[in-house]
Amino acid sequence: MLKIIQYITNLFGGSKEKNIGDTFITRRLYRIAWPLSINTLTFYALTVTDSIFIGHYDPSGLDILNTIMMPFMTLNQLIDYMHMGTVIPASHAFGAKDYTKVKRYIENGFFVYGVVGISFWLFWLFGAETIYSAITPDPKTQRIALDYIHVVAYTYLIQGIGYKGMQALFATTGYTYPFMVTGLVQVVVNMFANRVLIYGDFFFPELGIAGAAWGTLFSSAVGAAIMFYYLKKQTVVTPTLKGILSPNKNYVWTTIRMGFPVGIDMILWGLGGVFLVWIINQTDPTLNRFMFFFVTLPEFGFRMYSGYILAITNLSGRAFGARNIPKLFKIMRFGLRDALRIAIAISAIYVFFPTQMAHIFTDDPATVDLLKIYIPAMVIIIIPRTLWEVFNGTLHGMGITMWGIFVQIIGLCAIVAQAYYFVGVLKWGVLGICLVYTVDEILRVSFMGARVLVAKHNITLGKAKI
């Protein structure tokens, strides 16, 4: 496996540290990445703990939860990733030592994210019924989905009015410790709330799946409060209310131009999953629980190294702003090396302990028997995804965000065609779902890797010809 890592990184110049500067890059990546990875793991844990509690409360609840979460998580990608609209240009400004511009990008980001958060809150309050009526014909699933989503929708107010702006500030400055603390506290709050609200422990009502929604809302509010505490403590960048409420059209446009493509390309990826859910609900709704695993388990691998992706974007963005291109590609290579090591370790767990992994989520014998076969196959999804996520993070650092949309359009078309044929026509069930996601990841890594190689070949110190 180590030889595979070395071969891949050699394509871009090698990953061995040759001097003290290389060691500094590795340490800086590590310092930024791991608090972020722990944070993203905790957000992953929020979803997983919901699934574990619901799966043991009612195994059929996993089918309903997958139907609920696919459209929600798809649109959620925009607000999840749009803070990159601040991180990318602000990192360029950091590299160019223009700290006034850094502050203005961050203040305008607060404004943009507030508008988007309020818009998403209204969208789900008034549009959820139309969306879920189109996805599933089952009245029970529709009713549970609306009960869940009308509560979770309020998290967009928390995310938009404050949290995403603070997230962008800390990601830009590289001060990622608050992410870790916030995430860990949120998991604890969410687990307690799930237990008492889903099952109705102590004096709380038994709310079932809706209890998981309330747990998510409570933990989001606690997380925002913690982030605000750290915002007041730090002094690197101090946004003002006046600056936030005085947006500049050029900064706003740059935030949208840089950030929204990153979110939109993830939405396109999610739309493929929504189509697959629709196909499943028209053929065999019980396949939803297996699709859940093909999304959730590779996502765990991604969350383990996800901090490296933002660290790569941050540091390569600074190098790009300073026009230090050799350093930019060193950052990518060292990040790729470390991310692959993590991905391979996670893959090994899935290969050698599939039964144990299955029992974490369900005790249903038929489900466990099938999962023992397919959980080891996650390796052919995890490794390609690791590669293209690193490549994409590097492209973002250079300000190349539209390429992701192009790749996602190709991927969306591939997912739709495969889902229709393998799952809808041939009715290959779990095998069909496995093929859909495997081919999708291979397509993505091919196009992302090719774009990085083109950029590496064309870019020059004097002129960013990418």
C-alpha cells in the first residue's frame, strides 16, 4: 500500500520531505487538518448516532431516514461548502499580505451566508411537502419526513446568521481548534437528546424520528454559542457589525463566484443520490437501508481525512497568493500522502471487520448477511474519492472552482443512467447500487487528476496560466 501511495504522489513530484521547509509544511498541514477532521467526524457522528438510535428503535426507520435525508443533505451541500467563497480569496489575500482585504472578505461572507441561511429556512418550511410528495408515494413516510424537516429547517437560521461566517473566519486564519471543541460538545448534546426524545426517557415524550430532528436543532444552537465564544477570544481578524451590514458588491460577487460553485458541484453529486432513492422507492424501498451504507461508510473515510482537504485549500491558496507555485504543489503532495494513509487504514477496517461494522447499525440477520459481502467493497469507493478530494482541494486553492461543476455534471449523468438501468431495469439490487457509486468515483478521479496535471504543466510563476 505504501508503494501505491509513493507511486501516485510521484506523478506530481514525490512526497518525501527534503528540508526544514518541507517539514514545516507537513506540520502546518497537520495542525490545521486534525482539529478540522475531528470536527467533521463529529458532524458525521451526529448523522450516524441518529441512524443508530433510529435503527434500533425501528429497523424500518432507516428506510424512511434515507428518504428524508437524501434531498435534505443534497441541498445542504450549498450551505455546507459556500464558506469556501471566503476561504479561497481571503487565503489569496493572506498570501499577498493584504490583511485589510482579508477582513472585508470575511465581513461580506457573514452577510452572504445570512441571506442564504434565511432563504433555505423559508424553502424547507414551505417547499418540503412538494419535494417529499414527488420522492415517495407512501403517506406515512411523507408525514414523518415533514415532521422531521420542519424542525431541522431552523438549523439554517443558526448556520446562516453567524455559524458559517465564523467557520469561514477560523478556516481562513488556520485557527481550527474551535471546530474540534464545538463538534465534540455537539455530539454529546445530540446523543443525550436522541436517547431521551426518540425513546421518551425520563419525562420527555416519545417522538421517534422527530426526536432526532430536535436533537440536531439543540446541538446546532449549542455549537453556534461555542463558536461565538471563540470568535470573541481571537484577535487575528475582528469583523464588525458595521462591516457585515455594509456589503460591497465586488466582495459579495467574489464570495458567490468562488463559493457557490463548490456547493453547487456537491448538490449535483447529491442529485444523483436523490434520483437513485426515487428509483429505489419505485422498485424496492427496502434497498434504502443498503444505499444508506454505501453513502455513510465511505463518508466516514472522507471525514477522517477531510481536515486535510481544507488545510490544502488554505495553504495552497496562500502559496498561490504569494505566487510560490513550487510550494503549492508540495502542499498538495504532502496532503495527498497523509490522506491516502488514513483512507487505507479505514479501508482495512471495512475489509477485515465487516460483520462488526454491520452490527453497529442493525441486528437484522438478512441485512447483516448482505452487508458482510458489500462492506469490504467500500475500498473501491474510498480510495478514488480520496484522490479526487485532494485534487479538488488543490484546484480550489488556485481559485479553480468551476471545474468541479463540469465533473459533477458528467457524474450526475452517469449516476442517473446507471441507476435507471442497473437498479430500475435489471433490478440488480445492492449490486446495482455498488456499481453506481464505484463507476461514479472512478470517473471523478480521472477528470480531477487530469485537470491538476494540466494546471501543473501550464502554470508559471509570472502568470497564473491554469
